[in-house]
Amino acid sequence: MADDSEGLTREAMTPHLSGRLFAAERYHFHPRLDSTNQQALSMGQSGAPEGTLVVADAQTRGRGRLGRSWCSPAGENLYFSMLLRPPLPVHQAPRLTLVAGLATLEALRSAGVPGVLKWPNDVLVSGRKLAGILTEMATEGERIRHVVVGIGVNVNGTAQAFPPEVASRAVTMADILQRKLHRQELLTALLAAWEHWYDCFLTDGFEPVRMAWRSQALLEGQRVRIETSSETLDAWLEDLDGDGFLLARTTDGERFRVLAGDVVLI
Ligand code: BTN
């Protein structure tokens, strides 16, 4: 397949932006950006509305969770960020990461890729990372001023071409399906799935999201190492609680709740 970045321009995407949230006038494509999250955060600061979408063909400083970088070569993958202004208290913002995971997984499945979710923000296939989500926000007292949900999906190319420290832990859709995919189709499916689950969350609350998320996730019985800012623990995963936090049990049988941290599969 020739470079399909033309399919990501505003002109090409316009017919696919007819839902409630996304629209052509709020869609911003850049051949190259430092980070779509950074751009969407600045636009949020300048008053851009809910549903503003920033898409890039390449990122020079793609950001991952916990200060990591996100490998973002041109012509191959999806990198985009959604600017949102949900009427939610700040403590509920991390749930948007779970909503995004569910939407991403659903879109990947519709393209024929069998993935699973790993708390809080990963889509994995055979233990390797296919997609990641980074949620960042600006607050105003106890309310969210704006929040940016950024999604990166490894689509075409091969993970073997990533830097060595990433290559062994990553995978692309093309690696799995042995063919290249149209990024426009995938982005369209992802935006539709996001809109569905975001509406569901805002209308019906977190419980339907939680039920769907936990049915698609690596959870009960999964052996992991959990790294928080204060400690590293070997544990068994148990469940996702009603606030979106992870419930786990140490190898000594003590139950605990993970509010933030990194979960490494063992
Ligand atoms: C992670 O798994 O650590 C999160 C990765 C998130 C990457 C995406 S790519 C689009 C958006 N812009 C960024 O700078 N990061 C997110």
C-alpha cells in the first residue's frame, strides 16, 4: 500500500466526521507535530471546544505515560488527541483512560485484531503492546477545565523497526494480520467507538464501562509486578473496582488497591 496519509487530511476525513462530537471544523491534521497531546492541551488553554481533534502523521516528541516517549514515525501509525470538556469532577478523569481503552479495543477487533486490555491504558496482543493511551488535563478547583485523551496505535510497518528497547515489547497490526491497513478506516472506527462509550459514560455512569472493560481485560488470576511511586510488589490481579482502580492481592494474600502505577505482566 502506498503512503495513506492523504486519507487523514481534513478534506478526506470530512465525510466521516458527522457524529455529535467530531466535526470537520474541529478536525486538525498535521503532517508533523511535536505531540498531538501537547497541541490539544494548548488549544484547550486557548478555549478550543469539546470535540477538537488533533491528528498527526508523525510526532517528534510523542509522549507516553510516566514520562516515557512514544515512538512516532511518519506514514505508518495513528497518533491523535481528543480535547474534551466533560462535566465531571477531577477524580473521575482517569476513568476516561478506561473508556478510551474500550473504544480502541473495539475498533481494533472490528479490523480483525484480537486484543486485550491491561490496566490502566494498554491494548496488548500476546503480551505485546499494540496501542497506548495518555490522558492529561487542566483543572479549575474540583472541576475539569479540559482534558486531552491521546491515543497511539501501531498500525503498519513492523515493531522490529522500533528502537531495540521497544521492539521486543511492541507489535503492529500489520505484524499480526500480515497486511497493511488504511489508517482512515481505523481512525473512523475508533472515533465512532469513542463517541459510543463516551456518551454511555456521561449518560449512564461508569458501571456499564466497568463491566465491559473487565470482560475484555487481563485481570483475575494474572500474575504481575506492580510498580508504584513508593514500592514494587509481586501480586495477583483480582478486579477493577467501581472507581476504576485496580484490585490486587500480594503473594502473601494481602488485598490492596492500585490508584496509579505500572503493571508488568510476569
Ligand atoms: C502509553 O502507553 O504510555 C501512552 C502512549 C500514548 C501515545 C499517544 S500518540 C498520540 C498522543 N500524543 C502523544 O504525545 N501521546 C499520545
